[in-house]
Amino acid sequence: MNTPTPQKPDQKPGFISGILSALAALIGIQSSRNRERDFKRAKPEVLIFGGMIAVMLFILCVLLAVRVAMQHAAQ
């Protein structure tokens, strides 16, 4: 997954880029180039917070899918 905005090679990934990177890693589509960039340049706080947001979004999606499935099963 490419970053949403072009970055200079020496520029640190931003907050949104950290969240998108965590989401991509969570679902398994993170490119090796972006993963290496994150480990070399990103602040750990951004990646940790991005990971927490990614996990919360994943849990909310699963809960929503279960709720929709349960409503359709009850009809």
C-alpha cells in the first residue's frame, strides 16, 4: 500500500501515514518498502497509537457485521 501523500526520502511518516500503515499491516497488505520505512523513520508513539486505532476499527467492523448478521437471522 502506498502512502497517501508523497514524502521526501528523509521525511518522517506523519500521523495519518502511521494509521494507514498500521491498518495495512493489520490486514496483511503492507509492502516491504513501507514496513522498512516505518521501522527506520517513524516514531514509535505514532505506530503504537495507529495500531490501537486500527484494532479498534477492526473490532467495530466485526461487531457491526455480527449485529447485521444477527438481525438478518432473526427475520
